[in-house]
Amino acid sequence: MSELISSVQLQDPGSELVELYELVVGSSTLYFHSGLEEDLTTVQFRDRTSPYTVRTYTAFPIEMDGVEMNADGAINRPSLTVANVTNVFSSAIGNVRPEDLVGERLTKRTTLKKYLYGETGDASPPVEFPIKKFIIDRISAETNTRITYELAAPFDLSGIQIPNRQVIGKYCSWQYQGYSLSEKGGCIWNKNSLVSYADGSGGVNTHKAYFTENNKPIVPSGSANMGSWGSAGTDYFEYSTYNASTAYSVGNYVEYNDGTQTTVWKCIIAGTGNTPSTSSNYWEKGDVCGKTLDSCKCRFQYVPYSAASANQVPTTNKDTAKPLPFGAFIGSKKFR
């Protein structure tokens, strides 16, 4: 491939090589490019499968090393390094932790500057080198300034039998609320964190089951019947409905629908009029799964204070008759 690129550049020395990256995070795809010389503006390029759709790629310090094409021997495992010094990457991935990207798909596209959208060589379908697809396999290094991921080819399946699942210990590997009809797998917890519970008279009531990463309830402000949990602000937290004119302090919780789901958000930077969203620097999601068996129990074995009414606070009891669709294997040992 390097010889091919060199050959093309010799034929057209005025056209610069452009590397484009497409990262799948949950149900979204993020678009980055490594920059053009000192110019950190965005670039646009036509979609591979829908050429009339133009994708915008954000400039970001990102680099891929070790990409090789071998006819024999072990399958190549390149590395991807991203900067860890700005909030561009963390904001773009929706405040997802770096380790949560393990298992996600990455596509690298390579073209020449003249073939970008709006340039002289722009064409439909787009002109580019063969694409390369990878799976983020693990974090190989992390410092205050950079994160390096080890990548694997999608067909790197040596010694694996199909069908299969990766055996993981006490931590669930599924993306929280990430069930996909197309993939037929993942966490099946309701996206709006609603749980249904029989009212004892043949009917069913729904309740909001919000919990922190440490499995502490998040309930409406002024909720009664929380004495068995302990103290507000320590053992459980209270939320209000988001109001754009309210000045929020760090640690405040609000409920808000961002157009995708209704959930609770936690203020991480004090301010007024900063609408909660995954790309906001002022908020992060408050309802977060701790990836443990207890986190699963809090939600799927939720017991409301009163089954006869809707939107009840949780009790400390659990309905252990209900199954737990937990995405890990308790008691297994880690080998590599």
C-alpha cells in the first residue's frame, strides 16, 4: 500500500494524502480526520455507501501505526493513538469512558485532498484507496496526554468457535440500554429506565428506576418513604425537572428529554441555561449502570414502595423471582 501511495503522490505531487476515521459508538458514528498540515478545519467527503450524502470530519490529533498487509504469519494488530489533552474526543463520544470503546468498530478511509467534497477531483462515488476496518480490542497505553488502543481485524478469529460469547468475570460487557434489533443482543433495559410492576389487582403500573454508578437511587425532589435508604445527598439523590432559567450547582440532578430519551442528568460545571446533552461540558448522565450484578438487580428486580400507584420510589428489597439478563460470567477467572 505504501508503494501505491508513493506512486500516486509522484504522479500528482500537489495533492496531499488525507486520512479519515469513522468510529461507531453505540448507535452513532463519529467522523474524524488527522488534520491537513497546520490547518485544523473540518473536511468533507462523500459517504461510501450513499455517495450523495456528504460526511463532515472533525480535525483531531489521531494517528494509526503498524498497518501492514501480510500473506502469512500472525494477523497484523495496528495501534490507534488519540490525544487526551482536550475535551474534543470525550465530548464527541458522549462522555463515554475510554475503556467503553473496546469492542467498537473503526473504519479508516484514505484519499487525496483533491478528491474531497468541493475539491477539483470530487466525484460520486468517491475516489479513495481500499478502506480498512478494525475492532478496538483493548487499551494498550494511557497517559495524561494520550490514549493508545490496540486494533484487531474483524476476521481475527483464530481458535474461536461460532457461535460464541466472550467470557468476562464480574463486570457486564454490554452497553447500558444498548439493545439492538439488528444485532439481537445487548442490555435490554428500557431506554427511559421505566420498569413495569403488577399492582396486585390485575393491572400494571410503571416506575422510574434511576440509579447512580454506585447503585444509589435517584428520586424526585421531596420524595417520602426513603428512610430505609439513609440520607439524601449521601445514600440517595433527588432530582428536579430541568428549567433553563435555574442556576444549577455541581452535583445537582435534573430530569430532561434530549430528544432521544428521558433520563436524569448530573451537573458537573455550575451554570444557567446550559441544556443537558451528551455533548455538553456542563452535564453528564446521572443514570449510569455500574456494570455489576447489584446494578442489574437494582433495575430488573426493582420493588416499588407501593405497587398500587405509579412512579413509586424503590425499596431496598429485590424481587428475586425475576431473572437477570446479566452480560458476564460470575466466578470466572481472567486469563489472557
